[in-house]
Amino acid sequence: MEYLTDLIQILVPAGLVLYAVYLIVRSFLQKQFDAQLIGLKMKTTDTLLPIRLQAYERTCLLLERISPNNMLLRLSNPDINAFEFQHLLLNEIGEELNHNLSQQVYMSDEAWKRVRDTVNIIIAVVQDASQEMKAENNAIDLSQAIFDKMMKLERDPVGDTLSFVKNEIRQVF
């Protein structure tokens, strides 16, 4: 019986010391793991931050380039008829969007949805305006019809989407 009490008197303090060492080692290893995780996140942030910022910049550029105010002035040619101009405008919008499709990876789903919705609104306005054209109408007539349709919209789709994207940039960065 005396051996049993001596054994317990040795095992209990040894167990407590072992448990204390376990807690210290676990705490140390957890701090090391957290430090490595923070370092990895910093490297990832250093790499991704410029790419994400560039994606937002390119998206803003896309919106500015397909804005009827800019696009119609840039592409307008009074020597072509309205239907050729419509084709030119729709091709320009499609090319701009296709060129920037990969940017959606770095943006929020809501931001990209708004960009897509804005593109679709502009395409619809161009198609709507071109349906009112006749064979004798030229690019200037179609431009005027597009401007009129854009003025009748309740809101500026490009301006609203640009504001949303800019606000998201401010929140993220």
C-alpha cells in the first residue's frame, strides 16, 4: 500500500508537469503556426492587391469606353448608315466586354453582375434605337436616337455602376 501512495505522489506531480509542458508546447506551436499563416497572408495580399486593383481599374475603363457619351463620339462616322453603325457599336461593346471578362475573378459577384447588367442595358438601348432607323438614316441619326433613349432612362446605368465599383474599391482597399 505504501508503494501505491509513493507511486501516486510521484505520478501526480509528474503528470501535472507533463500537462504544463504540453500546454506550453501547444501554445508555442500555435503561435508559430499563426505567424506563418500571417506571413503567407501578407505575401498573398502583396501579390493579389495590385491585381485586384488593376481589375477594378480595367472595369472602370470598360464602363467608360462603352458609355454612350464616349463611345458614340469616338466611333461616330457620318459616312456610314445607321445599321452599319449599330453593328460597329455592338461589336465594340462585345469586344470590350470579352477583353475584360477575366476581371470578374477579382471582383465581388455583385459588382460584376452590375457591370453585366449595365452592358446589357446599353446593348438594349442601341438595339432599340436602331429599330427606329430607316435605310436613309446615318450614324448621326442613330447617335441622336441613342442619346434620346439614354436620357429617358430613370437612371444613368454607367454612372451608377461606376459609383458602385468605386465604393467597393474604397471598402476593399
